Amino acid sequence: MDKTQTQTRTETETGAETGERIAVVVGSSRPGRICPGIAEWIRDTAQQDSLLRYELLDLAEAGLPLLDEPLMASLGQYQHEHTRRWSRTVSSYSGFVFVFPQYNWGYPAVLKNALDFLYHEWHDKPAVVAGYGNRGGNKGVAQLLGVLQGLHMRILEQHLELVVTKADLDDNWQLRDVEATLHPYRDQVRAVDRQLTDALRDDQG
């Protein structure tokens, strides 16, 4: 068996030859936010040697107003094009990594709003939560995990609580050195990739 055949067989056996897409959700829309840089670092770290495809999904660019559908999301009878567009976007991903700051012991409203627009589109999709804050955002993480459970997502064992303090920020409230701040979590992010890969391999039976 030549190298190409061996590689093809290996990819088939891991269940990742289809290039499953994973959304790394930027769960903050505040001007001056540091969330995109943290999400990019998670995306790039998870992508290293992965057979999955990690892509940023920025809620600030999703074009969703405050929830304005007249019918409950579980009916799937969407009246607005922005909801139908969001449904298509979410449906196109095989799994999700939700990245967000902790606000007042919770998580941002823009993330809850984006989740509440839909229902069945989230069902059984593997999900990982990545919160950050002075103490790692653990209270926001706990709240979001409960919501994802209500949406019947498949919550994976590994989640991230990233400690980001004022000492990590410059005078413009931006991270001085993303790699230096987040490097201690590199192994955990690699574990995220392994668990997502295993979950999607199991889906393929």
C-alpha cells in the first residue's frame, strides 16, 4: 500500500476525511473587545495537526436583532430572512466552541440572543465552552452549560476557563501578548480538538 492509500485509510478510520467544520463563536459584540483575538488563538491552536476545519463565527457580524420571531423557535417557522440565514449558518457547522467573557457572573446577551433564535439546529451538535475573566469566567461557563443542555447540545467533557487579568492588558485594554497569556491552556485546547474529533467519528459510526 502506497503513502496516499495509507493516508486515505487513516483519515477514513478517524472519521474526519470529510473536513467537518467547527465554528469558534466570538461571543461578544462590545466595541474594543478582546474576544476575537482569544477566539483566533483557540482556532489556530486547535487547528494544528487537526483533520477538522476550525472557522471563526463572529456574532457581531451575524446581523441578528434582539429576538423578533413571533413564533417559538422549536416550531421552525421563521418569519424573517435574518433568522433563516442564521439557521443556514448554524446548520452548516458540525460542532461549536463558544468563546466569551464573563459579565457580572454571567455571559453576554448577544450570545444568549443568538442561541434563542434557533432550536433544532443546535440539537446533538458537539459543544465546548471557553469563558474568560479575572478568575477564568467559571460562573459564566456554568450558566452557559445549562443553556446548552436545554438546547440538547452534546456538551463535551473538556471546557476552558481562561484567566485574563488587567495585568495582561495594555493602556488600550487590549491583550499585550495573546500567546503568553493563553499558552498555559494549549494542552486543554488540543484536548478540545481530540474530543471533537472523537465525537464526530462516533457520529459516522
